[in-house]
Amino acid sequence: MSARRTKKQSQAAAPGRVAGTEEFDQEMVAESFGQPTAEAKRRWTRARRNVGRPRLGRGAQVISVSVERTLLERSDALAKRMGVTRAGLIARGLRAVLAVEGEG
């Protein structure tokens, strides 16, 4: 014989159940909900958004670049001293070159 109780057995075994919990005995309580309000939809949409980093400009593009090891080590050391990331140092260098060449 199974050790699990049926719903009727559980109800019979628990006559002192808390009043007002009958709604939770239903199978699909979600069907009793109405449409969400505009405010609830806005909050739900915001909660589901990917968190991630804030967008700068038009966003970022991930690229793969080959750099000579010694140059990379030197640039990483400089970035650390400056308190910026490797990507930040590279972006700063690209902006400087573009400015010198009259492109930015």
C-alpha cells in the first residue's frame, strides 16, 4: 500500500485546517487572475531585462586582435597604473590615433 495520502484522506486527517486556505486547494489558481495593469507590465518588462553593463555610445563590438606579447605586457602594466581596463586603454589609443589622423 502506498504511503501517500489522497486529497480526501488529507482533508479528513486535518479537520482543524486554517480557515481561508480553500483557494489553494484548487489545481489552477492562476486562471482566477485578471490581466496585469500597465504598471505591472512595465515592471515585469524591466525585471526581465538583461542587466549587464550600461551601453556606451552605440554599444560595444567584441573583436579578436593579435598583439605581440611584450607589447601586451607593457600595455597591461600601463593600464594597471592608470586604473583602466585593457579595453579602455586600447579604446583611448584608437581615439588618439583617429584624432591625430583627422578622423575623429
